Amino acid sequence: MTEEPKDEGIVLTEAQKRARRSRSIAIALSLAALVILFYVVTLVKGPIVLVRPL
Amino acid sequence: MSLVSEGADFRGSVAAGAGLDRAEPSLAGVGDYVALMKPRVMSLVVFTALVGLAVAPGTMHPLIAFTALLCIAVGAGAAGALNMWYDADIDAVMTRTARRPVPMGRVRPGEALAFGLTLAGFAVVTLGLLVNVLAAGLLAFTIFFYVAIYTIWLKRWTPQNIVIGGAAGAFPPVIGWAAATGSLSAEPVLLFMIIFFWTPPHFWALALTRTEDYARAGIPMLPVVAGDASTRRQILAHTLILVPLGLAPYALGYAGALYGLIAAVTGAIMLALAWQVLRERRPAEHASKHLFAFSILYLFLLFAVLLIERGWGGLIARLAA
């Protein structure tokens, strides 16, 4: 009985891993900046942050 | 078979040949995604939005002003990414755009689409939550107009593509004004009109020097469809509307004497260059290139002087408030 070859799926090259890592860092930094922006604007505006007139 | 339909056939074969739908893991770096956002266009959008925001009456916290400009910039980047997603096939054919990330195969079309939609969503929602709903609605409409009306519909369908599509580029000062005031008035509409009528002479002057490129890509730009002479007449006609519009802020009392002087001098130069373009015949392209280059300076000067005269004091007061 022969063993089925193990499917390793898509194996990333080093270049692809580096590109993925740089994209992941950029997304993390962008989301962190967005959280900080919302936090600081909430502090600046106070309760009227919930008032959004046209 | 017309030049346009030949271009459309060629476009399809290039898109298939470029391997745009391959399923390998992406090699796209951060720089490729920045390029998708068309940073040079984005800088012009931010500048005109800043002028709209600065000349608006009232006070605004500097952080809210920064947030508004950031959202407008990201919204413009989203529109650029969605444009590159849809136009990958014609970008691959044109010399000017062939090195963009999607036709080069560095970013897959699906990635560009997801990136653009994500940015658009974040920009509009953030502007609505942190600034005001009117500005967010205008930003959403601008992105929709640029992508759906201009890129998907008009660009490949009519030689009036950049006339109507130019509205998308004219919205940023209106969004800036709306972000500052939460309302609209005649002044931002005038800024809109200036950019709207500036766009056709600017792009047709470029198109005159790239006629074969546009024809090969299957884009019915005016020089491809209506011919060289007709385009030159249209450039002059639109410049004749643009120059009085450029003077209107001074005439209506929205701007001071310096603006009036700059608008008159640069408007006269625009008219002289448009007249030279009318008298020029192919293969000569000097006048078209001069008009294209000067038109950028013309718009920049009008808005910069407006910012200095009207906006700078108001902006400083607003930041100090």
C-alpha cells in the first residue's frame, strides 16, 4: 500500500513572504492610526461627537 | 473597422496576454498600493479641497479639518484604485499608463478592486462620523461619479467623456466647503465651475499629443473621434468660458485685487495659448504641450492666490479658535 503524497498547498517564496509581511504591517499601522484618530476626535468633540447634522 | 473598435479588440487580447487573472500569491508591496491611489492626482485633490475648506466661513477645529482632508485624500485614492482596476486593459496598451501596477501584473485586478472598495468605505464612513454627513455624501457621490459614470460608462463611450467626467475632479473644493460649514453656497459652486471648465482644455491638449495612443487603446477621445481641427476649436471654446469664470471670484467680490490681477494675466496667457493651439496643425505639438503644462500652473495659481487672500487668514483664525 503506497502512501498518498502530502499536499502542502501553496508554498510562498521568500519574496512573497516579504511582500505579505510589508502589507500586513501597513494594514496594522493604518488600523491603529484609525483607532487613534477616532479616539482623539471623540476627546476633542466631546458629547457632540454623536451629533451629526446635515 | 474604426480606430476605436480596433483598439477595443486589441485591448481584450492584451488583457488576456498580460496574465491579469493569474492566481499566484501576490508580490505586491506597499509602494504598489500607494501607486494605485494615484498620489499626484491625490495631491491636487487635497490642495483644491484645502482651498474650499479654508475659504469657507466659520471656525473648525484643526483636527477635524485634518480629518476631513485625510478622508478626501483617501477617497480620491480609492477612486484612483478603482479606476486602475477597471482600466487595466487599456492601461496596458497606452505608453503613459503601461507601467501601472495592474497592467504590470504586480497587483491583480481583484486586489485593486478590494483595495479601492475598502478605502472608499472607510473614507466615506469616517468623514460622515467625524466631520459631517453632507461632506461624506458628496465624497461618496464623487467616488461613484468618477468610477461608475466616468470610468465605466463615459470614458469608453463618448468623446464628451472628460467634459462630463470632469465633474468628479471639480468636487473636492465643494466637499472641503461642506466639511467646514455643513452646507453649500454659491462660492464653492463657482470653484466647482472653474475646475469643471478647466478640465476639457487641459486634457484635450494632452490628448492632441497622444491621439494614436488613445486610438490604440480604443478610447473615443475627441481628437480620435472628431479629429484634430475640431478638438482645437473645442479647446478654444472651453477656454473662452473658463477665463471669465476664473475672473468671477474677483468680479463677485469673493476675492481681492491680487486674485483679479493673477486671474486676468494668467487667463490672457491661457487664451493666447489656446489660440496658438487652434492655429497649430499636426504633426506640430508645441502649442498643445505648452497649453497642457500652463493649464496646471493656471489652476494652481488661481487656487493658491485664493488660499493666500481669503483662506490663509481664515485658516489661521480657524486653527487658533
